[in-house]
Amino acid sequence: MTAPAELKFHLDSPVSWRPEGAGLEVVGWLYPGETALCVDLRARVDGRSYLGLYGLERPDTQQVFGGSVAARRTGFIQRVQVWRGARELALDYHDGTQWREFFRTALDTSALPPGATKPKRLLRAAIVHQTLHYLYRHFHRASWAELCRETDQVLREVLQPTTDVVIGDRFIGHIENPGYWINAGYGKFRITGWIFGVGRHISQLSATTGVLTENRLVYPKDRPDVAAHRPDHANALKSGYYGLVDIRPDTPNPANLKIFAETGDGTRPLAFARRMFLDRRDELSGPVPVYRTALFLKVLAALLRGRLLGRYAFDSWPEAHIEIKRTQDLLAATLGRGEAKKIPTRAGAGTTASRRASAPCSRATPRRSSGPAAR
């Protein structure tokens, strides 16, 4: 669907739609207005989707559009891959319910090198472990047809290229937990990690999966392990952070986690940006998961089926193989095999019959009472 007339936007770059390299970065801002909403952004090159990064700080648009938070967090970065023969590029924004197109242009790919062919869809080895774990947890008892259908739906989401930021400019750090999948049923998820600035001070960290709201993280915390690893940076000791981040039930999947660093000079540069895939299923419902090697191989076959059909490739098969083995080992170690639970007994305890059977076989001599009834 097309965007409403009141939406305003501007593209800062590129200045030409005749790219000379396959990697193309689109930078600009989009202001949906004070009553409308933009929660995400994507590009489509001949129908192939690329997820962008929306909600960056733009003080210039805030001055023009009235000073609100919505007018300030309008910036976006969108990275795409183009190829010889690609015809057009379109930009969409998500209004909280659906995607709406707001820009479309023709592409001239004649200046691209001959080797700039349409890229294969890539499944990152980094997300294989949690993706396979999700599929096994929820669908290991499903029929082959249902399992393939659910696996194909998951692959449509995880194969979309993303505009992630592993670490922002002049920062050193890492998101430790969670990984790339979160359970969205609780409305919040916990995040931990560490970060410090290189030639810049961090006074506060804030995280969000939206645009207009965010959560302040607990920072700084002592991280002697980071300090031991990076003795060349004195601020590595006070680099730990953690906190809870809100996730709305209507958040588009995958959610766009962004962590901003307040540097004390009035700016809030982006420290991290990571797409988080949402597990919206109730983990307490359905049959109790069990581990069996045959069931794991069935789920694995459903995942690899797309690779065998040429629908995607791994960015690194050796690393993906390691993650597959890690998932199998974890499931085998943490899930039961469906056997009945054994009720433990205390040492030395047993039934009355067993105690009687083990007692010595001798004639008992009755004791004479010394009370009045004996007389």
C-alpha cells in the first residue's frame, strides 16, 4: 500500500541511481507526523527485501517539525545489494500494522562490473543454533508437511539481509545475551553485555525495540574479565551493562534492537543495532519436548531441505556444522527421552513388608507389664 499524503521524507544519499558498486547505502529521514507511526523500514530490489535501520537521531528534522521525539528520531540507513539487470528499488515503512511504500525509483545498473550478479540468499551460521533450537522445541512432533511449512516460514524471516551495527564508531563492546532469538510472550527480555568508548565518554545507555519509547540500562558495572582482556583501555573495567527491554506484542518480526550511548556532549550515537527474531509461541503449552536422535535428524532435514533445493546457502558451512552439533548436544543434555520419572527413595528406607522380610526369624518373648492390669 502507498503512504499517506502527510508523510514527509528526504534522501540524503545516494545522489545517483546509477551505482558503480554492488553495495548501495540509502541514507535519509522519514517523518510520519505526530499522529501516525513508523516502527520499521525496508527496501526492495526487484521484490527482494532488505531490512533497514530506522529511528536514528536527526536534530535538524526536530527543529523543522516542532521539537517532538517523533520529529527527532526520523533518521534511517538502508543497505542493499544490487546486481546487473536489477530494474527498480522501492522503500517501505511499517506503520504498526502493515508495510506501506513511500518511494520508488528505476535503477541503471549498466555501470556495475560484470561479476555483479544477483546474490544468493545466505543463512548466517551465527543464527543457526537458536533457529534450529526453536524449530525442534516447537515442531519435533509435527508431521513432515507441517514441519516443512513452519521451517519455510522461519527461513523467509531469517534469510532477509539486515542493516545491523555490530559496534558503533569509536566504541568497543559486545551484546552477550540474548542471541538472535527472544521469547516475546513476556513483553520484556533481558540484555547483558559490555561496552566502552575510545576517545569518548559514555554516561548512559538506553535500549529500544521501537522508536518513541526506550529503556535505560544499568551502566556502568565492573567487568574485570574485560579489563584483563583489554589492559590497553583503562575504562574497560567499568564497561558492563544489563537491563530489561520492552517488546510490544505487535512488533514486526524480526524486531530491531537499538542501543544508544549518551556521551555527555548532547549526542546519542548508535552503539549497537541487531535484528531479534521473535518466538511468540507459549513455551508452557503443548506436549513436553523430548529428545530423540531420529526426531532431531528430521528437523535438521527440514532446515537443510532449502539448501539442497538451492533456495539459500550458508555463509560458512564449517561454522554452521559446528552450530548444528552444538544444538544437538544441548538438546540431548537438557531434554528427557520420554521415560517415566523415577521416584527417589531415602537411603535405608523401604516398605513394611521388606523390613519384615529382612528381620531375623526368632520367637519373641512377651514383656511383663509392671502396671495394675498385670495383676
